[in-house]
Amino acid sequence: MHLIQFFDDNGARAVGVTRNGETRRVEGSSTVYELALAAIASAEGLSGIVDQRGLGAAIDKAALLAEGRLLAPIDHPDKAHLHVTGTGLTHLGSAATRDAMHKANGEKPAAELTDSMKMFRMGLEGGKPTSGQRGVQPEWFYKGNGNIVANPGHPIPSPAFALDAGEEPEIAGIYVIDNHGQPRRLGFALANEFSDHVTERINYLFLAHSKLRACSFGPELRVGDLPSHIEGTSRIIRDGQVIWEKPFLSGEDNMSHTIANLEYHHFKYELFRQPGDVHVHMFGTATLSFADGISTRQDDIFEIEEAQFGLKLRNPVRVESEKPVLINGLY
């Protein structure tokens, strides 16, 4: 089952569900967030709540995407209560790209491992613990709140001060915190984590700065567990032509951590278990166009697809103009 959010012909918000190859409107539902809260309250689960609400007219979700009427598959009425975070160095092969980036500032002796390679090896050795045990904690970063989310099909803004505007094709877990402070997983979605890799390469301690960028996820929320093997395609389109294309892998078969281990090390912090909050947590990637020497430009289009997640996630790049920051005392 997949869920989408969209604007209907009257400009009102609505929810759609895809089952058995057919997409229809969910009656009496304007947001996936409200649907999730109802599912938590009733203990029916999302599928049960959809059945209770009933289905309306058929929907052409591809047309909605082309018309710019699809929203991210979940949001929060108060954007400050949607948290976008992620983990890195979690996929087999992910260390090679990061290690090469960090060594670019000067080769080191073979015996001296970068921090990236050390972190990656820690994951290989302790990222998939046996049942009942806690694994090693991963690299973790904060991206922002609901204000940074670009809807599918809409531009991803890159700030004027950025040195790079690079895609990162990933899978994001989608969660709502229940009234008891426990995370409730709704499912997973395609995501473009979008980072500034040139800034990160200057110094690894700039990683936090490089991640404070916009992102996009969706268009569809795949309800249920994550498939163990995910094999999609990431591409960049410029002036109607594909200038770069590469497969990306995800799912636990292709990762050095279990999803459960990554979830634990995010939600172990009470800050991230506040009732009613929404979390979009990105699980990392091993595929970057930046590693192949690609530098994106204004109006380049990112396209990420994987058949198990429905519609493609497609966003153009928009470089923002300079925005002066004026700091005045208030004494």
C-alpha cells in the first residue's frame, strides 16, 4: 500500500492510496499525518483506517505530479515539529566515496585510516547486532525541520553561499511519535538528501554545515517494512539530456547496519520522542554524482526512481540569490 498527498481540483488537500495497481482518494482525509494519528488512536493500523474511511474517485497520480499538485507524502501542521535527520557510511561501498573525498586534500599513508573509513569499519563489525543487543552507533547528522522540504516536482533551493548542490539518492524512514513518546513507523519513501560536498571536502568538521540544506522525499509513502534489496537509478538531466546516470542500492542486504540499529540510535534521545512530532530519517547512500566529477547547475533536474516505491522523485535545482543577514541588538 502506498499513500500520497495532493491538491484536488478545488485546491483542497487530499490523500490518495494505491493498492493492486489502482490509486483512489481516501474519503474524509486531508493529510497523512491526521490519518496516522487516527491509526494510532484506534490501533487499527494505516490500512485499517483507510478501509474505515472508504475510497472515492480514481486518481491519476502521474498527472498530479506533472501538474505540480503532489505534496511530500507526510508533513506536520507546524513545520517546526517535523525533523529531518540522517545517517551516513551505512551502505556497503559508501566509505570508498567519502574516503576519496577526504583524501583529496592530501594523500595519507596507507596505514593511516581516515575517520570515515574508521567509522565504516565500525559499522561492518558492529552495525548488525544479534537480536536483543545494541549495535555500534552510526554517523548521524541533522538537516532541518519541515521548512527545508521541497515537494516532489518542485525546485530544491541551493543557497547563494553554497559551493556545491549535489544529490544523494536515499531511502527515508517516516515516523510519528505517539502519545506515550514511542516512535511509530509508517513506512519508507525515496529521498534526495541533497548536500554540499565541496564544503564537506574542505574539512570533515564542515560536515554539519554541508548537510544544512533543503531536501525532497516521496512522492509516495510505501507503508510497511523496507524490502531487503532495493536497486534504483539516480540521474541528472540537463537541457533535456541525461548527463549522468548510475544505479543505487539500499535495503539491509546492501547495508552495514540494520534499520533497527539505525532507528535505535536516533530515537534513543528523548528529544526525538516528543508526542505528535514527525520524523523523516534518511539512511544513507553509496552513490553520488559528485564522486564522478559532476558539478550541477541551475535548472539541472535530479531524478531518483525505484519501482517498489512508485513514482519517480524529480526535482530541479534552483540557486537562490544572496540574502543579507542583519543582526541588531535588542537591549
